[in-house]
Amino acid sequence: MKNIFKVTLVALTMLLLANCNRSNKNKSTLTGLSFNDPKNGNYIRSNSFDGQKPPLGMVGVEGGSFTMGQVQDDVMFDWNTTPKKLHVRSFYMDEAEVSNSEYFLYVQYTKDVFSPSKKEYKHIYTSVLPDTLVWRKSLGNTDILAENYLRHPAYADYPVVGVSWLQANEYCKWRTNAVNLKTLIDKGHIKNIFEIDSIKPFFDTDVFLADASKLFEGDSTVYKKGVGRTIRTKGAPRQDKGAFQGRKITSADGILTQRFRLPTEAEWEFAAKANIENREYNNIRGRKKYAWDSKYSRAKGKKNRGDQLANFKQGKGAYSGLSGWSSDGADIPNKIKSYPPNGFGLYDMSGNVAEWVADVYRPIIDAEANDFNYFRGNIFTKKMIDKDGNVVIAISDEQASIEYDTLPNGKIIPKQLPNTIKYIPITKDDIAVRRNFKVADNSNINDGDINSSRFYADEEDQFQSRASMYNSPKPPAREIDPETGKEIVVIDNKKRSTLISNKTRVYKGGSWSDREYWLDPAQRRYLPEYMATNFIGFRCVSDKVGPMNTGKRSARNPTR
């Protein structure tokens, strides 16, 4: 009896403490006002957030300090990777590159939502298709790869290639929306729209937060419940059982995932070097040569001694070494996760395919660059607001045609998808009294040209002079001939000195077609954002919110 009494007493005590904690969370500790109470203003405080979990397919990368750039011999003599100590915030990163099957899901989903059989949509579908002709060689028998690499099940788990930076960026946006849609369905906030034939499975996170009535073709019956509870006032009619309950979901509820995006160059290099693996080596001697903890490209452990730790070109014509000997197992990109991961649990950060990162390319890392989460390419925008104070959403095809843009390589892409929020660059009024940034487009900030000098003061000639150092060729433009009134294509025939522009993006890591030199995580190369190759893929990251600790302290060493 005594034991039963003690157990009952402990249980009651724990229940009382739990109720007290819940009560404290539902009240402001500074004012006493209630949170989440419809009778007292229904002011929001989320109590359901139990810590951020790694998104599907991702691992946590705990942030910290590291030396970004090359600190050993610069054999190319281009001084392209000036070393600088930086701090990177914690984030989540895909453990492997995006595969053909995962990207093809995006292609199929896009085709389902924006059917190419409709004239106004046909360019949306083609804009997401990878360029399979990147496999062709003028003097090579490679058509089998152009025909099969993307869609054949034998290559389903191989990294997708033939994808431009623009396409990779759009995939990240789609993935954010797809994950949030699945989360809302799984948590019972909306119906499973994939089972409703009359509704296209289009979803946009920003529109959902701004004005959810603009989604699902205006069908409000899709929404099942919000968050919190609905209080029925005295005398009000009783709601139907299936009616929407609670209040509208907001970002403050912590239900929706953080957006997926391409990693910055600093994040990618930090994750690839994985200094967590051998801190003494990195702190004292400066850096690691590869993504793994060794100065050699072969494993040293007894189990796999001599095996190549990455997929790369070992010499002239040596894409996989000798048959049955000294082979890395692949003559093209290999199946993801075919080689051991680094200390963060990330696969193929050296070799297999190079990867797009978010940054605009410049040949040097400026000595005065921001040392906290460095990134070049910020374009600060804001939501477009109409005269009535409402957020402007791109009108659908039933009301107006979709605007398209023709890239320099001839590919046609939509300027904006239908039913998404319109964003515009911030204005002078938005930055008039700010000290932390002065312009909307920061791609050119401190990049070495005359505009970056503190002595430059000619505002009238600012646009023309901005290209004084990076005056890359301009793409063909369509103009109206003043004499004939007809539309003509104007070709840039001015003398240019570089291919580097604000449309030039960085890609990192060596690939299956690169020599060992490019496996160094510090190496960096560039390509216009609209171009694609058979050796560049990508992976996504997502921001870590809250404490920087990702819960992962141990490190694996695949080379021993």
C-alpha cells in the first residue's frame, strides 16, 4: 500500500508540475497577458516546437570558425582563393547530391501542375528539363548517355547533371513548397489534395502565409484546421463538425520548414573540409587537402586499403584506372554514397560531380569581406503591395499571359510562375537611414572596381562605370528600330575584357572528369548561371534555427 501511495503521489506531483509549466508557457512572464487564448486577444506563442529535426535526406553541420581558401602552393598562379578566417553558422545539408530520380520527381510534378499541352505553360515544363545533350562529344560515342542517363532506372540513384544554376535554384524553391505541403497534409491541416482530381497540386509557401484563399483555385473546403482552438461566443450558431477550426497558421507556429536553398561557397567549403574530424591537424598545420582526413586519395584501413576514396580522373584517358585494378569504380558519375562520407557524414564532397553554390563569382576573396557567414550575391527585395495594401500575386493564365525571358543560350524560362507573390528590389526610401547596407543589389560590393572605392563619388555615371573592371559581354537585346518601328535584335559589339559578370556563379569540388588537383575543397571555378555541363550537379541546404548545436558531436574517419 505504501508503494502504491508513493507512486500515486509522484504521479500527481509530476502532473501538477506539467500543468504549471504549461500555464507558465501560456502566459507572458513580463506582463501576465495570456498567449493563444481567444478570450484574451489570441496573441501567438507556439508551444509545440520541440526542437528542429534534420530535414529528410540531410545531416546537421555544426558551425564554427575555419580558414576559407587555399593556404598551400598556388600552382595555377591565379591567386583565386585568398585565405581568410571566417565563421559559418550551423545548417543542414543534403548528405549526397540530388539524384536523377529525385530531380525527375520535380520534372513530373511540374508537368502535372503546368501541363505542356497548354500553350501558355509549355515553356514552364521545358525550363526545368536537364540538358541531356551535355553528354555528346564531337569525337566520342556517348549518345547512350544522352538518351539514358536521366531517365533509365539503372541511373536512378546517380547525381543529376545537365542542370544549370538557375534550374538548381528553382528546384530548391519547389522542394520547400513540396515539403511544406506534405507537412500540412500529414498534420491534418489541409486535405490530401493529390486525391482531389479537380484541384491541381500547386502550393506556394509564401502565398499560403500571405493569403491562403488564393491557393487551390479558391476552394476553402481544402482547409481542415488551423492551430489553437475556436471559442464560440454566447448566442452564436454552432459550427459544423467539418468546419475550419482554430486560427490561421503563421510562421510563428514553427510548423513549416525552413526554406531549402543552394549552399553559400563558405558553407560548402566548411562542410567539405569537416574540421571536426581532425582539429589538431587543421588548427596547427592549416588545412586539409581533401574532404577526408588524409593527404592521400586511397584508403589506409586494413579492410579497404588501396581503394580510391573518390571518383576522379586519374590521368590522361584514365577515368577509372586499369580494368580490375587501381579502379575507382566509375568512368562517369557514380551512384551516390558509393564512397565513404567525411566527418560530417557528407558523401562525395570531393569527386563524382562538382556542385553549384549560391555565390556570384569574383576572382578574389576581398580582405575586408564580412567574416560572419560570408556570401556574395545578396539582392534585397520586398513584397509588392498594391494601392489597397494587399500583397500582389502573379495573375494566373486565365487572366493574362505568362511573361517569359530568353536566356543567352536560347532557352526560354518564365520570369515568374503563376500564382506566386511578386517581389521587387528595395527602394532608396527603404535604405535611407540604414548603416548595414546601402543598395538592393550587392553583387558588386567591394569587388575591386572603381565603384568599390571610397573615393568614388560620381553617381550619374555609376551604372556605366560599374563594369569598369568586370565589363563582360551583354546578352542580345530586343529593341524597336526608331526608323522602321520594327523589333530588332541588338548585339553587343563593344570591346570587353572578361567573361565575369553578376550572372557568373561559383561551382566547387572536383568531378569524375577532373584531375586530383580539383578535389581540394578550397578550389573554385565559375560558369554563367544559365549554362550546364555533364560534370556539375548540386545539393541543397536548410538553415538551422535556435541553438547552433546540431546534436552531432562524433566524427567518422573513413580513411582508417
